[in-house]
Amino acid sequence: LARKVKEVSKMRTIEKLLNKEMSFVELDNVMVKNGFYSVLDDGVMEDVKSDKKVVYTGVGTGMCEVVVEFEITIDNGEDEDAEAFYLEVTSVEKF
């Protein structure tokens, strides 16, 4: 039961991201704090940006658990890292 309550609490925290504007790094940090693996070192940033969504894997389960869709509000500059962009979260879905 305690695990179920923790899962519900985690999803509520993530769902609060809906319609918020933030940097991709901030989004990734929130997801890591809530028990998901970071995607920053996965070499998938170009796919994430072109698909306008990112899938997060749970640390405890090793399963793809959450997909976050977004619109890019401010793209990274030519001399910046690919993940240095801002977004608005448009959808948060649990698998």
C-alpha cells in the first residue's frame, strides 16, 4: 500500500508539469528526483527534439513508465548544447 501511495504521489508531481515552461535540463532534473533515469547522457537529444517527446524509464522497474510531450518555446543556440532549450509541457502520460 505504501508503494502505491508513493506511485500516486510521484505521478501527481509529474502531472503538475503540464502547461509549465522550463528548460529541458529542469524537466530532466524533476524526473530524476522522482525516480527516473536521466536521458541527458543517452545521445538521444536530436530524436527527443524532433519527436517533441521524451520517454522516461523508472529506476525501480527498469521499464518505460512515463512519456512527456512538449512544444519547444526557445531553441538552443548554435554554440550551445542540444539540450539547452526551453519547452512547454503539453502532455504527461503513464504507460
